Amino acid sequence: PVIYFKDADGNDVAYAYDRAGKVITRRSSSSPIPFPITGNKAEVSGLQFLITDPSGGTAVAAWPPRITIAVSVNPPDLYLRDIVTNIQTTVSGRNL
């Protein structure tokens, strides 16, 4: 899975799951080569993005669109590899 958006500086940014490297990567229009943003002491075994648009595609909604990010990680150690931690958070944009 990959998610694309514009950051605060107007750069195009992409976050993606690299299955081969078991990491989450980031690339942007200012830095087009993907680089890992997760550490080497954790292996990412899953990444999901769920985009919720409460407006149903119209311009009016009670709240802004939300993105739920779910990540599964486990230690790279052979004896601890079966211990998986699932993390989930939801983010939304806002005008400041």
C-alpha cells in the first residue's frame, strides 16, 4: 500500500510499505529516492491505510476527511519474531 499527499511546503509525499525490506519508506518531490523511516530493530509485517471522506465526495461535511493507519511490527530476532504488535491511529487535516 502507498498513500500520497502534499505536505505543508507543497511537496508531493508518498509513504509506502516495502515488503522485501520490511520497512515503511518515504519519498517526496524534493527527495525522490525512497528511504526507510522505520528503524532496524523492528520489522514491519503489515501496513494499511483507510481513507474516510464523510462528505461522500461533496464539498460539505461535518468533519474533515480522516486517514486511519494500521501498522503491524515485530522484532527481527529469530526467537521473538512471533510477537507482533499492532498499532493504529487516525489523523485528519485542519486549518490553523
